[in-house]
Amino acid sequence: MYLAVFKVFLPKPLIMHQRHPYHMVTVSPWPLLASIAALTLTTGGVMYMHRFEGGKFTLFYGLMLLLFVFFVWWRDVIREATFEGMHTPVVVRGLHIGIMLFILSEVMFFVSFFWAYFHSSLAPAIEIGGIWPPNGIAAFSPWGVPLLNTYILLYSGITVTAAHYALIGGNFDAACLGLALTVIYGIIFSFLQYFEYKTAAFTIADGIYGSTFYIATGFHGLHVLIGTIFLAVCFFRLLKGHFTKTHHVGLEGAIWYWHFVDVVWLFLYASIYWWGSLGVL
């Protein structure tokens, strides 16, 4: 009886004589659970911000359920790709296109932040004194922690590319070393950015400068954190033998994402940290 109730949670038998190169996914409960988790998470977030009773617990349970769905859904994808051979060249090409479209959507996400920043900085309003940065804002020097973080991300781009080429060349140890160094660089970057925020002389509530600075650099920091986790998962998968010379789509996606994070930081450093602080240097 229990098996009949929960049979929807069990994978269907594989079709052994498939005559097309596409991956026909089996019935899965994870999309439904993911939508429930997302609804619970957003509802709990709104309740928590408006100080409703139970909002904190609703937010927590929604987050835990979402993380659980992430784990089991990606576990199934790894099983299908690595052990069941479902990711044929046609499927891999589709995954590559999907990754590129996702990164393009992230590019437009940051374009909106740069748009807001340059809209306010190129023609400062009279309400903020007609200058940029506004009066009373002690902007960061671009030659301290921001420059160090720039070097760190540039080096991380080199190490992750070296890891990719090492894997393609069959040098497993060099690939592991490159990925490990990249993850370490990502962790160091996040700690330095945390230190920068702790020592900042302004907050997100300090007018348009504080809003645009923290929303742009903060979301980039979130992307660095996500990319670091992405690469760390790929590192452990590499240790478990999930990736080969010709089969490493997950690692390629992580590397493309990390290069995107690097490029966005270069624009942030040049526009917000360097150009945006010229008026106070």
C-alpha cells in the first residue's frame, strides 16, 4: 500500500532501445515541491519583514525545503548524466545554450544596476549637491581592498581556466589543484568584502550613492558566494570521478559563471570604485 502511495517518487524504468538522442525525463515530484518551497519562502519573507507572528519559522522552513529540493533534484541530474548516460551530445548542446542564456539574463540584471548608478552619477541632482560622490560620503579608495580583490578574482580566473585545460589534457591532479585554489580565492574575496562593508563610512540608507553601491557590489558578492559553492561542488565531483575529458558539462557551466563574475567585477571596480571616487581623491 505504501509503495502504491509513493510510487510517483520512484523513477520509471529506463527505455533500453531509445531511437532518438533526446533525454525524455521521467516523472518527478521535485518541480512541485520546488514551487511549494518557493511559495513558502517568499511568504515567510514577507511575514518576517512585516513582523507577523510565525514569519521567521515560515521563512526558515521554506528555505530548508528549497535546499532539500536543490539537493535531491541535482542528485537526480548527476545520476542521469554520469551513470545513466542520458546526456547525449544533443542534450549537452541544449545545456550549453541554457547556461549561456542564463548568464545573458544575469548580464541584463547587472545592466540595470549600472544604469541606475550612471543615471545618478553623470548628472548629479541638486538635492545631493550637484556632485558625485554626494557631500558627506567618504568613498572607498580604489587602491586598497578593492584593488586586492581585483587581483584575487583575476588570479582565480587563471586558476579555474588552468583546471579546465588540465582536465581536458587528462591531468587530474592539476585540475584538482586549480579548482581548489579557485575556491580558496573565492572565499578570500568574500571575507575581504565583508571586512570592507564592516569598515565602510556609509550605509545603504545614505542616499542614492549608498543604495547603488551596496545593491551592485552586494549582489556581485552574492554571485561570488554562489560561484564558490558551484566550484566547490565541482571539486568534490571531480574527486569522485564524475568528470572526464569529454564529460564535464557541470564544470564548464561553473567556469563560465565564474568568468562572468570576474568580468562584472572589473566593470564594478572601474566604474564605482575608481571613476566614482575621482571626486574625492
